[in-house]
Amino acid sequence: MIRNFFLHAQSSIRLPTILCYWLIVSSQIVNAALPDNLEWHSNESSLEWSATEAQKGGLIRLNVSSFPPILRTVGPDSNNSFRSFLLDNQLPLVDMHPNSGEIIPILASHWAYDEDGKTVYYKIKENARWSDGKPVTADDFLFALKFNRSKHIVAPWYNKHYSEEIVDIIKYAPRTIAIVGARAKPKKDLHYYYSIQPRPEHFHHLNDQWVNSNNWEIEPNTGPYQVTNIRKGKSIEFSRKNDWWAQEDRFLRHRFNVDRVLIKVVRDPNTAFKYFER
């Protein structure tokens, strides 16, 4: 793009014009510099709470009262009861330890806090992968902000929240970002209020047809399970990934042991209870 600009530039273009263009373009291709005084955290001291002796395998059967109208997790008709099954398999950067309440690493390996009280820096784990094998990178978080602000997803709440509450996401390296919030908050609260899950940039094509074209697309995820079978109107099945990138991760291993999760539509709760008794 820079090369073409100079090839086609006319002699009448003034130096300040070229200089301004260079500054705009360079800001898009050069990573920002991290502050020198950051103190990185990784929480190596918290204890694991999963059971190492837990057996793997088997099938768990669950029921819902109605079949989901779509598999999209944002946009029209997405706020349904099934959405939580999908979102549970999109991991956050960090989470809270269920016993101690301490921040623990999930997608991120390290995090640090800025002196402004509203910015958190994250290093994404080198081995973090989408379910299609593509690496999770800083660009997926930058795209997530663009995605959530886009009119193409037809989600006014998302547009407003991610425009007003998250000021910016800054890329410092291929797997290093900062999330800048709108207001200063206590350190733990920063992770909650300014949390944003990545979106696979390589999968989505934002345009006027995005809503309709993604109704039944299975979005790549980062969690232990992925949708593997859909019987419309009847059931949806999730299967545990055999090559999940985090299966030996300290705070994720030994937790997701069931091979398959079958979610079946049972409209009558009495019928559902009879299934349970069998």
C-alpha cells in the first residue's frame, strides 16, 4: 500500500501530505511499545481444585424445553437459553479461582496493571488454539472489538457497551495486548467489567449478510467441547476434543472428563423426569 502510494504520487503532492500519510499507515503496522515499569503476574501459587483420579469418558444427557432458533451468540434471536452452552466453550483471558477468589490464567499466561487504574495488559498463551487449529492471537482480540461495535451484527447493546465501556484494545506483539477501560476500577474488577472474548478473525466476514449467513455456522472455539452433531428440532451434541490445546493446562486439566454431551429437546418437564428415572 505504501509502495503504490509513492509510485502513483504526483509531483504536486507536498511533503507534509506524504508525511501525514506515512504517520497514519505506520501506526497501523508498527506495534506500540509496552511501558517499562509493568509487574507481570501469573499466579503460580494457587492450588488446583480438579480431581486427578476422575475417570474420563461416557455420555451425559441434558434437556432443554425448546430447540435454539440459531447458533449465533450475538444479534437477533441469540439471547436464548442454549447460548450458554456455546459461550461456556469460549474461554476468557483469566478467571477467578472458585475457592480463593484469586485471578488465575486461562487464555492468558500473564497479566499486568497500568498506573491509570483502568488498563490491563495480557500475554496470550503461545499454545492457545481455536478448534480449527488456528492460533489465538492479539488480532483476534482487536477484531473482537471491531466485531462487537459493528452495525453488521445487529446488536445495539453490544455496540453501545463495547463502544462506551472499552475504550480501546492495543496490540504490542503478536500475543500481547492491553485492554483500556473507560473508568478506573479495583484490579479484580477490571478483569470482569472490561472482559472481552476473542473472535476468530479468519472465520468471520463482516458484511450486510453476516446475520443470516451465520445462523447455523459453527464458530471455532477455544474450550474443551465443540458442536459435532445437529438434529434440527431434536438435539445438539457436543464432543470433547481429543487434541485440545489446554488438556494439560494447570487450571483446566482433569475438569472436562465426559466424552460427549447430548442436549435433547423435551418440552414437558414431567416427561424429562421420566427420562431421568430410566
